[in-house]
Amino acid sequence: MTFVKVAEANSMKDGEARAVTANGDQIALYRVSGGFYATTNVCAHQGGPLGEGVLEDKIIMCPWHGWKFNVETGVSPVVPTVKVKTYNVKVEANDVMVEV
């Protein structure tokens, strides 16, 4: 596993979600209260792009069918047995790095 730069911290506002790629992985990156989180960009329901969803606090809602996931844990607050993959994130200087 290695950390890969996917964004610059000052390029994202709080409450923003975006899709990024790291070593071929499609990842959704989120900025919440100054911190960064990352999950797969593929919704567990029907593959919708989570990075294009609506982010409220730590909950991302898929734009296709409204499925929700906690961006920190990957767990659905509605159906706790459903989960999306999460990634470790760190910020070095202004670089947002995701572990892949």
C-alpha cells in the first residue's frame, strides 16, 4: 500500500465531494469540517458515482437512487449491513493523499 496524491487541500470547500483516480481506483473524496475522507466512487446499490452525490455532514447520498453512506466508515445509516470501501487519507503540506 502506498499514498497517492489525488487533490490539493485548498481546492476543496467544506461539504464538497468529487471523483478522483488513484492508481486506477475510482475514488470519491470528501471534505467535512476541514478533514478529508475517501470511499470507492461506486455505490453498493447499482454503481452510481458517489463523488457526484450530495454530502451532508459525513453522509453522502448517491445521485442515482438516494442510497446513503457514512464517508468515515462506509456503512449505510439506513441498512447497516451494506457498506462501501473506505480509504485512509492524509494531508501533507497542501497535498491530499489516499492510500491505495
